[in-house]
Amino acid sequence: MNDIAADPSHPRYKSLLLRHLLEQAAEKGMLAASALIAHGRGEAFDYLLGEQTTPSALIATQQAAARLMSAKRPVISLNGNVVALAGREMLLVANALGCPVEINIFYRTPERMTALLNHLEDIKQELNIDVEILGANPDARIPGLEGPRANCTNKGIFSSDVILVPLEDGDRCEALVAMGKFVIVVDLNPLSRSAIMGNLTIVDELTRFAVNLFAAIGEDYELQDIDNDALLSDAHAQIATNATKR
Amino acid sequence: MNDIAADPSHPRYKSLLLRHLLEQAAEKGMLAASALIAHGRGEAFDYLLGEQTTPSALIATQQAAARLMSAKRPVISLNGNVVALAGREMLLVANALGCPVEINIFYRTPERMTALLNHLEDIKQELNIDVEILGANPDARIPGLEGPRANCTNKGIFSSDVILVPLEDGDRCEALVAMGKFVIVVDLNPLSRSAIMGNLTIVDELTRFAVNLFAAIGEDYELQDIDNDALLSDAHAQIATNATKR
């Protein structure tokens, strides 16, 4: 870790800490090269959003908790960045929901799969919780996608009714929606295809979202009709305001 | 290169090609881990800027050419991302100006220095041009900076009157301005400290800027008083417009 990331009083402390987590994950072989670039894109949007959870993102997160709690077969989809940055919180949420998580990576190699599984197993042991981790042995395919990107498990993503997909690729997000699932997206770019395609989009930084989601699980939030366009418009307006504020 | 980056008709072709150049550079040891994250931040801002050179960025680029051409001791500062993405164009510009380039990296290691020098020497040979490449043996320091980040050469950055610093760190940009140099910044984030500190800031994607700069060198653009705040405000307005356009 460089000097700045060791000093919690530094204004960029949180941001540098997340970078450090990703650098560690990259060294462990958990990430594709594009993962760091994707993280940088997120940093820029978070900067423009003011680096804090907006009121509408918090409401969206509480609605995400309500949807996951009322689901028959909820599942949490995890990619490399999600495991690296919020693997712990995602496993705690899955444990609280009693649902599985599924590793679901865009650039699938056996080495990355093993690195991610090992990292999650380490967290499970540390927390002493028992969450089923799917994805190592895919036995189903998401219709409309080609190649290994379509791989999933029948027990997890394929049969789920509500799916949480933080930081998901646009094509896959669209394919999951087309399967009739209720798709909960977490994406800092409110203009991305994932953000637009999702049924409920939380425009927030992943680790802030993860903490808020865990806090919301078990609470009694009433299910509301989701106006996802309104959630996205709020984020657009926030960016526009911050971009012109000097 | 993945399938998409091999297909020039793909709408993300240019963006994927740049990522591929960076991945290659990372494999050659030219980049710090933060380089890919920084590139991602740039991608997000470029997306919000519309992924094209704005009229004000083009005027700023032409003014950059005029300033470099009228300088007594111009120099071009190169870091890892600049060498990877636009090393060729930067050497062509330096050759046309008859000025040196100086490798000036934030996370300095002998291995990265060697990888960058070798890459630039390869380009020089390929283009059959003779440009002095400084930076391997720093013999001066930028006042106000600590540690290896202050290192520079007397012949290059230290004695320069006009310096082009694409993708520069905010602290270093500020320190160069404090030395009384005319500092030309290239940065996709119009809210960054570098963008704000610079005497002339081109808010444009590096490779588009590099091509435009090379085209402008040798042309007869009159030196104008620079209203850098106005250039930045143009970029802010562009982002605000694109963020709310659906």
C-alpha cells in the first residue's frame, strides 16, 4: 500500500483503499485486465456523483433488500471486482437471505475461477458462515448469449426469480431481463446499458451499496412500484450539477 | 486482442484498441497498476464529453502548437500511459519541434524506466527520427515536491519554458506552474487539479489530441491570450448536457 492509503485522514483514503484491494486481487489472479479500467470508469462517475450515496440510491437499495427478501429464489451474481471489493458483505447478505451466490465472470478462465472461489472460501471461514458458492460447474446457459459468457448454473442464476448483479455487463443484463427475472443492477454509470436495462438500478459505489444493503436486510421496507427511469434521472441531474459546480 | 477489438466497424472499436495498447504495455512492464484505473477514469469522462474533440479543445490544441513553436526551450513530458497510447505521435511532434522528450513517471522503478526507454527507442528506429529522450539520469529536482517524484533533468524539464504534460498528476502540475513555466495540460477531467492548475488545458482524449497537435505543428496559428477557465467551463457544460440527454 502506498503512503497515502495508510492514512485514514487523507481525503482520498477510501478511494485509495479500494484501489489497493483491487491491486491485491489482481496479484492473486482474480481480475481480468479490463477490471481495473472498469473500476476507473466507476471512480470518475462516483466523483461526479459527489462520492456519497444519494437519497434516491438509498431508497433504491432498501427496495433491493425488500425484493430480495420477498423472492422465492434469490441469487447474488459475483464477478471479480465484486468479490475483491465487497465479497465479505455479499456473503453476509447471502447468509442473511439464505440464498446462494454464483460466480459469473465475463472473461472466464479456470485460474480466475479458482482464485475467486478460494478468496470467497477464505472469507466464509473467517466469518464462520455457510453460503453455497455456485458457478464452478455450470450446467445451464443464459439464452441469447454466445460462448462462455452464457454459462450459469441451473440451481442458481438459471432458476432464480430475483437476481442481484452488481457491475454487470450490458448484454448479460439484457439477457437476464429477457428471461423474465427481476434484475437488480448496481452501476455508477447511470447512462450504461446495464443501468438502463435493469428493473431496479442502484447508482452507487459498490462498497457503500453493500453496507447499506446489509443494513436493510431484515428491515421491513414495503415493496413499491419501481420507476427506474426516475432513479436514473436523479443520477443524471446530480452529475450535471456537480460537473458545472466550481 | 479480443474479437471486438479486431473489428473496426464495432462502435467501441477505438476504445477497445486503446485498452489493448494499454494491456500490451502493462505486459511489457511499462505501467503502474494505477495506470489502468486512470485510463478508466478518462474513458468515463470521454464518454460524457461525447467521445469527440470539441471545438474549444481543437482551438486549445492549436494554441498549444503555437506556444510550443514559439518557446525557447520546449519539452514534452511522457509518462507510461502517454508512451503506450501516443508515444509515436509525441516523438513525431518533438522531432518537428526539435525538442527533447523526458520520461517523467510518478511511480519510478528502474524496470519501468527501462521498459519505457526501450519502447521509445523502438519507435524512433521504426520512424528513423532522432529525438533526445531524457529522464533516465535525473540531475535536478522540481522544487516543492518530495521523493523521486521531484526528479527531473536539468537539460529538459528543469530548464524548459514551455512544457507539455499530458495526463499529469495535480501536485506535479502545480509545482511546474510555480516554477514559472507555461504548462500545457491534456486531461479528460475538466474538474481535476491538473486541469485547473495548468496554463492551457486541452480537455480531450490523448490520442485525438496527439493527432491534432501533430497536424497543427508547422501551421501559423497566432498566439492568443488563454482564458483557461472558459475552456474548462465549455467542457463542464458539455458533460452536463450529455449526462442529462437520453
